[in-house]
Amino acid sequence: MSPYKKRRLERMFQAVNAASTGKVTFTNPLMANRLRKIINQESKQTEQSSCTLEVLKLIVANINVTLNRGIPVNGIIKLGMFIREHNNDIDFDRLSHWLSLLHASSMAQLQGNILITFFKFKPEEVPFVHYLNKGATKLMLKSLRDTGMDTEKEWHFKQLSSGFVTNNTTILRRNLTRSMRYFGYMPFETICNFVHNFIRSLSEIEE
């Protein structure tokens, strides 16, 4: 296996396991700093704070995977299971406040809508969902359909023997298209994530 493929697999596993390890962040520096402050301030507080913080981490981890690979079914299920198991210990008002600070409310509602639409959650089980979004069904189905096509490969640049640098335009276009699906939900993070991946790909040019 090439070093590039190894790095790609490592990033995939890191994204999937991010919430359980507590290593969740954003590519937007401002939002990443706000999230870090929330985690640092709340990580040693009451049991209620701990459960609420875990829900936030799960939502952020799902956002990361969504922007990079499409809506993660396993991540959504994990979020739903945690909410049902610890519902009475979650401060949903505090969670909504954190999501607002992070400009992640719309993405969180997308995840909540998927729980309601596909996994038959009751609206009262996910109080951070304030409206039903018909677009959630369309996005989920499209993400499932495209999983094999635009999530198993990442864009990358390759240096030719002539010295010129080229890239797989099909994969680049698919990544751009996927990013634009979620632009209206979290515009600044979507842009930062796309630019971050672009720059990272340049730094990993394959010869």
C-alpha cells in the first residue's frame, strides 16, 4: 500500500472515531478555537455537562465526515443511540447555545431531521430540531447513492515526469459538488474545509 493510501485510510478512521476520542475540531480557525474553549471549560463539570458535551462532539464529528465523505449513517445512529440512552442527562438548551456559537445549528438540525425521518425518532427526543427539513431526506438518499462513487476516493495531485502537476478532475468535481450541497447549512466551514483539503492535497503530491 502506498504512503498516500495509508494516510487516506488513517484520516478516514480518525474521522469515524473522532467523537469517542474527544479529538473533534473545525477547519475554520475561529470556530475551532470556540469549540476548544467549550470542551476545555465543560470537560470537568457536572455529569449533565459531560453528556451534553458528548452530544456536541458527536454532532461535530458527523459534520466533519459529512463535508468530507457524505452523511455518515453510523455516526447518525451513534448520535441517536446516545441521545436516547442519556436523554434526561442532556441540557438541550445549553447544547443549542453551543451550536449557535459554532454556527452549527443548521447542520445539527439536518442530523436531527435524519433521525426523525429515517429512524422514527419523535421530535421531542431531539429538541435542538426546531423545524422539519424536507431537504434532509433528499440529501440522505443522495449521500447513500453516491457513497461508493464519491467517498471511496479523494482528490489528489500528481507530479508528472515532465514536472507538471495534474489532478483527477472527476474526483475534484465530485468533492466540490458534495461541498456545495452543504454550503447553505454551514457556509464558512464548508469553504474552509474545501480549501483545507485542496491545500493538503497539494502538499501530498504523488510522484
